[in-house]
Amino acid sequence: MSLLEKFAPAGGWLAAIAVAALTAFPAAAADDFPSRPVTMVVGSTPGSAPDTLARIISARMAEELGQPVVVENRPGAAGSIAASSVARADADGYTMMMMTAVHTISPTLRTNIDYNTARDFTAVGMVASVPLIFVVNKDLGVRTMDEFVERARAGDVFYSTPGIGTLQHLATEDFSRTKGIKMTMAPYKGGGPATKAVIANEVQLFYAGIPPALPHVKSGAIVALGISTPKRSPGAPDVPTFQELGFPGYNVDNWHSLMVPAGTPDDVVARLSSALNDTLALPETAAQFLNVGATPNPNTPAEMNAWVASEMARWKGIIEANNITLEN
């Protein structure tokens, strides 16, 4: 007979106390979350769209959480270097990642990554809807999409991307096939450098995430020809959508979300989600997002997890149907 059986033969009250004592510790730990700074990892360079939005929300999320939220850039391999490291991080809520649509592309396109977005991460929630904006060098001599297509068919057009296998890469290649033109890709280490390459005329085109490009569109340093989402961007209301330009049903959204390693406790995820959505609800957050062409798009962790699964299936179909490889 065990000690518990000997001293609590009736009703097992001593065993119940022991179980309660053991289970109280995780609850107390979760109640204390966060008790130290939280890291928000960005898989691209400073000045890129994910970095810009991360820095807008990090300070306000820190106020909501009562602890610093530190943005850490780990660029490379279209965000895969950062995602791989975050997938292996402790599932305790202290390491988050600003993820984008590219992380629903990489598991199909890349054979050398050691993570699967749907399996190895769980969502905190959507951050923003971010259109792509089709921008060209101001000295190229084009002001409309038709003029650009005519110029591109003449040859010698180079386009930048924030890396091979990114959403911008796939969207540009898909555009090229649709219009029957051939352009040469020049990969850079992030959206900021890829935008600067257009300004410097190192390349003639970047199908950019709107945050790094919009200030330069407004200043006249580059020319915007089209927006990738069905509705015009409030940040660039004069730029037509691809649907308006004759691409029916066209919709490419470089959405941004916060994710944490799979296995993070539900109550910790809920705490982070609440802080995120409270931040997105602030008028000053919406105003800063508007300035860079993004739109706050809050949802629940469950809704975001479902969206990730649907996007992975969608891009897998597009990649396979168009026979897109990293060598394209």
C-alpha cells in the first residue's frame, strides 16, 4: 500500500492535494507571463515591410505586456533562416516571429528548410494586409502598365526581389508569364535594398511590399503602376489595382502575422493575441500603418492558423501549376 493509500483511504483527499499542488505551478507561471523581455524576430533587413510594421507595433505591445518587446533582424534565405531558429526556440512565448506570406510558399518551394509553417508554428494573429506595389525607375520613360509591358518586350529589363522564392519573386514571374515577357531577376537582401536598387537604376522594376516603397512613390523617386490587392490602397489611392488594369480576380496580399513556436501554452498565446489586437485597435497604430500603405487586419489565433493552412495549399497549387522552381 502506498503512503497516499495508507493515509487517505477514504476519498483520496491527500492525493487530490498533491495533484493540485503540482498543477498550480504551471498556472502560476502562466499568470506571471511575461516576466522578462519578449523578442520579436524579423526575417528581413531594417527598412523592409516586416521590419517597418514590427517596429510600429513593438513599443505599443510592450506597454500592453508590461515588458520590452525587442525587434531582432535575422535576414537571409527569404526569411527561412529566422523561421528555422524560431521554430527551435523554447515554446514559452518569449520568442515571436513576424511572418509573411512567403512562409506559406517556402515549404513547397524549398527542399532544404527544416521547418513546416503549419506544423512548427502557432499563430498569435494577423497584423496587417499589405499590398504589393509595382514600381519602376522614374527615368525608364513609362507611366502606365501598358507602356511598361511594351518597354519590357523590347528587352534589357531587370527586376529586384528581396530574395529568391519570395512572394515578390513569384508574383513578378507570374506577371511575366501572363504578359509573355522575359525579365532578369536580381536578388537583394531585403525589401529596403531592393527598393533602393530601383531608385539607383541598378534595376528597372520592383514588385515591392508597399511599406518600403511608398515613401519613395510619394516623393517621386520611383513611379507606381499598379496595386496587387482587389481594392486600392488608402496609402496610394491614385494607383490602380491589377484588376482595374485587366487582371480579373487578381489578388496577391503580402499579409503579415505574429507566430510563436508550436506548443506554446494556450493562455500565453491568448495573452500575446490580446496585446496585439489591443495595439492594432489604437488609432495611432492605424495612422502609422496608413502612412506605409498597410491596413490593420486583426483576427484570432484559430482564424490565423486556418488562413495559413489555406495559403499553403493555394501557393502549392500555383507553384506546381506553373512549374516554378528556385532556378527560374
